[in-house]
Amino acid sequence: MDIKVAYLGPTEKTYTGQITKSIFPDAERTPIQPIRNIMMQTDALKFDLGVIPLENIYNGHVNETLDSLLDMQSVRIVREVSMKIAHCLGALPNHAQIYKIMSKDQGLEQCSRYLCKQYPNANLIAVSSTDEAVRRIKEERLLNTAAIASEESLDKLEILAREDKLCPNNRTRFIVLGREETQATGDDKTFLAIHPPIDKPGILVDISKPFSRYKINLEYIQSRPDAKKGYTFYIELDGHQLDKKVIKAMNKVKDNLDPKHKHQDTIKILGSYANSHWKDEN
Amino acid sequence: MDIKVAYLGPTEKTYTGQITKSIFPDAERTPIQPIRNIMMQTDALKFDLGVIPLENIYNGHVNETLDSLLDMQSVRIVREVSMKIAHCLGALPNHAQIYKIMSKDQGLEQCSRYLCKQYPNANLIAVSSTDEAVRRIKEERLLNTAAIASEESLDKLEILAREDKLCPNNRTRFIVLGREETQATGDDKTFLAIHPPIDKPGILVDISKPFSRYKINLEYIQSRPDAKKGYTFYIELDGHQLDKKVIKAMNKVKDNLDPKHKHQDTIKILGSYANSHWKDEN
């Protein structure tokens, strides 16, 4: 029987849809929104796997992904996979002076350094998708408007700037969600959510020292306020959750934050997965 | 002469436009896009002050704000101010079963927990603004579509859910940018960008230990990859940059990360400003 995979929609044309098709060509694939829904339905066994974005080089981490993962029972990260996002800027071949630039919000943000330099007076218009931007320029014959989209989507438009100038080395990292624990490959990463039961100065030392002592490299850290005036620290580290030194370091963090072991949920493991070294792929 | 204030547009109806009007009612106010452009033009003396969003309780920090601040010469954060964002869900009074929900991307994300529970099969449609969502429902008589917007914008629509259920305690923090250093008030915060010249395990201990030693509370930390395979740590701490213990802690961090003092830009101060205790305002 085919595996059932949910991915972030609304359609298979989204970047998440494209990467899901490329890694699960034979699966039964269903577009779902929003991110939290994909997790909830995978948690509730309606799907075997889910595919959602975790991070973009320019936009940073998707907090909805991190915060939703925290609420799940059995769903965890089982794989990471990344995709180059090659934006171009295009306008009608007979375009006038450009004073409007249209794209999806994230696309405009990813290209903001270039746009501020080359089009400092342009009006930036966020629309629902990069395709929508192209469609409107063509249908409404917008001669003073350019769109940010893939070169393929900009078909029949004149390319004003390519990826290398507009938004170099742009990449999005996606995660595959599943319910089963992965095996260690020898080159893995682990995502943790650490919730100190008490807030006090020095928490970051309590958290970081054990990882330093066991020479575990931390790839990412972010603190997020929770609803109860406390904080959750999201950490991505080099190593698998079954590696002895990772276990030792996590136990020491728990000891530091909760010496009397009164709390159950000080550390939640959001997943261990093979390291794709995605930032080196550009 | 009136002071000139730039704020994130496109119009004065944006949340940034509203807060700018309320704190600078007599200023000459100009909507500018994107965030980086407001900073660049304030840095270039075209405006006296700039107002931009820094953080939303649900969406987290605006990385474009953090990353752009890093590139400025003289512009820094001089004040923080926050605003309650009270979303409601509304539809036409004679609406049918709702299977589409329209709003700005961030609005959909802020309400995702409620939407997944109450409308698990709805199609979420991101449009350019919350007003655009309301306009389309009214003009196109969309009977199966609801919009997320302020109660005021949802005028003449039926309210299906209010802020307390849809998206409780939602707040956005804005920063005022200026070029002059602030005076300490006795209850301040400071935003830092720390760029370790060498990447190695244990960096986080080198950074966090001095703050712990001087009992300086860290309100926020995030690591962001930079273009050269290094990292920048963004930190917000309790205290003013002119406080003796903050100076001592920063010097110790510099010593730890760059013992021979070979680098100039290990710590960049992004600003010190009075603590508004914005999270307690709900």
C-alpha cells in the first residue's frame, strides 16, 4: 500500500509540494494547511509522514513549526532536506519605469537588500503567491510592475535581475515528520526544546555548559517566550539522541535546571535525523 | 521645525502606521518600504526617526529587522513601544458553511491554533492585507469565506470569533530608530549582536557566562548564520549599555571570544532603551 504524505499546500506548486514530489514520487500526496494541521493529522495517524518548511536562509526559522512540534504526542522530525530557491525579477517586455514590485511576502523579504539598492522608491506589494504576482502583471498588463518568482514562472517576461544578484545562496530547509525514532548514522543532528521550570539569570550557562563539556556543537539556539512568562529554548545540536555523549549532556542539563527531578518535561526531543549539511549545498 | 518620521508602509493604516501616529501625532510621517529602506534613509539623515516592527508574540522576531540593523552606521534602537493586535473572524451575515479563511499571512499564522481546531478542513488564503480580505468578501459576495481582521475592519460582517478565543494576548513590539544614544533610566534593556571571530564548540558558554556572573538577565537569544559560515548571536538583556556591570560583562565576552583583541566588531550594540515591560501589558 502506498504511504500517505501530507505537505504544506494549498497546491502541489508550492516549494513544499515540489520537494515532497521529488523525495516521495510514488506516495499518495495531500496538500494541507496550515503547518499545525499537518502535524495534528500525522499525529492522529491520518498520514504516515508530513513535509513542512523549517528554515529559510534569509527569513530564519518558521516559529509556527517549532511551536507546533512542541504540542505533538508522537510526531517528530525524521529527516531534513533542502531546496535552492532561485528567485528572478521579471516585467513585461515593453515595461515602463518600474515603481511596483509584487511577490509573496517572504520573497520580498528575501530580496530586500537588492530592492533597497536598485529600487529604493518602489512600492512593494505582497500577494498570495509568486504565481499570483506574475498572473496579475500579465492579465492586467501592468507596465510599471515587476514580479519576483522563479524563472520558469516568469515565462514570456523580461528578466531584470537573476538569483545571483537578487538573492544569492537562497535555500529553504524542510523537515519530514514521522512517528518512529530514527537510527543513528554517525553524522546526525538533534532538535531539542528545553523548558527551564524556573526562570533565573544564568539559565543559559546551565544549558550551554554540559554541551560544551562533551564537545557537542550547537548549530542553533533561540529562546521563545511561552504563555506562562517562562521561556522555551530551541536548540539544534550535532549528534543523535542515542549517542552516549548527547544523553550525558542532556541529563546534566536536566540536573542543572531541575536538581530535584520534580518536572517531567524539562527537555523534549523534537527529533534526530541524518545531517544533510544543507548550507554547504550552494 | 517638525521632526520627520519614516514608518513601515505601504499606508498609514498598517499597524506600524497606527502606532507611529499615536506616539508622534505632530510629526511629518512618511510610509516607506521595506524595513531595510527605513533604516538606510534614517542612517542617511533623510529622516530623524524610523518606526518598524521588531517582534510579535506569535510570529517571533522579524529577522529582517535584526539583520538590517547589523548593517547600519549610526542608526540604533532608541525606544520600544507595543500594541495589542485584536483579531476577529468575520463573514457575511448570510454566510454559508465556511471553507475558506482569508487574511494577511501573519494573521493566519497567529490564529493557526484556533483555525486547526475549529476549521480543520478550511483552505487558508494569504492576501496582501487584512483589509483586502474584508474587501474581497464584501465585493465578491463570498458566502463561504471568513476574514481575519480587526473588529473595526469587519464592519457590517458577522463576528464568528473574537480575539480571546481566536488569538489571545496577541501583541506586536515596535522599535523607534534614531541616531543618538539614550540616557539610562534605571530600568532599561540593551540589544546586542555578538559575532564570534572563530566558530568552535563552547562559544555559547563564552558568551553566557559573563552575563550570569554579573547577574544580568538575558531576555532573548538567537543565533543566525551569516554569509561566511559563521554566526551572529542576537541578545537582548536587562540593563543599559552605560551600566558598569553591562560594560564589564561585554568586555569579558570580548576577551573570551577574541583574547588577543584582533577584531573590532565582535560586539555591536544595536541600542539601549527604556524597558516598557510590554509582555505584561495584556
